[in-house]
Amino acid sequence: MNDNKKPIEDKNINDSGMLDVGNGHEIYWVDWGNRTVKKPIFYLHGGPGGGFDEKSFDKFNPETQRVIFHDQRGSSRSTPFASIENNTTDDLVNDINKLREMLGLRKISLYGFSWGSTLALVYAIKNPDFVDKMLIGGIFLSRKVDEEFYLQGKITSHFPEVWSKFKSLVPENSKLTVSEYYKKMMFGEDEKLRKKYAKSWMLYESSVVPMDYQPKRTERELSKFSSESIAYLEAHYILNGSFMEENWIIDNIKNILDIETVIVHGRYDFVCMPSAAIDLHNAMGGKPILHIPMAGHSGGETVAREVIKAYVNMLWK
């Protein structure tokens, strides 16, 4: 059940609606801020499956900036909820173009953190002529090493009890990896087991996102929103290599070397490796601004939040 079906209300919203993108999918979108801006920012949310909410507006200035928000396929208010059918990275890239064209836009900027950084990079590589600037962070390059870091126990040195709890739902004699077993159970026919493993997946992620991990607070916060779409879509995307060949982003990075880019990545990010940000920066010839603040994966932590807002205002005055 999706708990986030109600349209968002905000005094700075110019327009909003549902866009039919084909294959049975409709995506929810919002045009927010100064609508006279000709090259708006496209906000690409995380997950996959995360969606956006009112807090997403806080990073931007409605007087000087125009931002286009949308829930990606299967996410939040988009329908069908949590669907993995006809849901690949190429589909999401095509949806951005359909939304851009529907709004009559030629050039856009991209803002994306975590999975949003992956989607921003793929979109820009495939559509460099349409991209003006990028602010990306929590870099996830969707390589095997990135998946192993997050889902195969590489975080055990810092979160041993979190990994142990996550792994405990996998039989010791299973021939599948922990993440593969979770995917099998989350896409099985038993609805009770689907929800059990989806909740455990999200508890695991939510536990390693903040620098200040507090188990009771994490469980309390997780109970306030529907997380099934994130668990299902993350498993669908990550365990399929985001439907890209290994190292595809780095191998094709030459397409976007002329796009003004800022990279922000938390030093203590245990969802997406800080080394991925370094790898990306080096592959781009050191051209982007690279900032590695003392933060975890959450862009809401004080240091990361202020750093990100400063770059938003620098790029889009």
C-alpha cells in the first residue's frame, strides 16, 4: 500500500500532474519555483523507488530557481506503485526526456544524489546536448564493486551488528548471496514474507545511512512511511547492474567532460563508497569540483546540507 498518494501542496508550485509515459506507467511531476527560468533543474530522487516530498524543496530558492520534480516509475505517487515491469534505467532516461519535452524545455540542469547521481550521469551521457550543469553526490556507479560494498558485507567493520541482523534472515545453507536471497523472497508469492524481507532490507539501509546510528530511532522513523517501493526497486535495479554493462558510466564518461559538474560525497558514506566519487572525478580529468565533507550518506546531516545548499546557490544564482 502506498502511503504517499496525495499530491504535494506548496505555494511555490506552478503546475503539477500525471504524465503517461507508456507501458502502463504514469509519473507524477511538479513544476516549482520561478517559472521564467529557461533552464530549470531536474531533481532526480534516490532509491530507486524513493520519490520526492516537501522536504526536497528546502534545498532550493523559489525566487531565483525553477525545479522540476518527478516520482520515477514505480515510486511514491507514480503508478503502478512498486512495479518492476517495463522499469529499467533506459525507461527512466526516456521518461525525463518525455517530461522535458512536455514542458517545452531544451536545456536542463541535473541534481541527483545516491541513485539520483547514477540516473543523472546516465541521462547526461546519453543526452549531453540537453544538459547545462550537474550537482551530484553519494555517487553510485553501479559496478560490481559498488554492489558488493553495500550488499555483500563490506560494511561489517563499522556496522557488524547491522550486517548480522540483515544476514540472519538468510539460511546458512543458502547458495545465494544475501542480497540475492532477499530478492528471491521479496518477489515471491507469499505476501507476508515479501513485506517481512522488504522491511528488513529498508531497516538495513536506514541503519547505515546516518553517521549517528541509533537503532530505536531508526526503527521509529522507518515506521512512518511506506518503504516497499524502495526495497523492491533497489533489489530490481542493483542486482541487475542497473541494466548497464559493467563500468558503463566510466567507459562513456568522455561524453560529459564539458558539462559543468560539482560532486559532493560524504567521507563516512557506507551505502555508496567515497572512492566512487574519486574514481568519477579522476575519470573526468579532475575537471569537476569535488567536495568530500564529514558526513554519511544522508544529505540531511548539518555539514552535508549546508555544503549542498552552497553549491546549489553557486551553480544556479
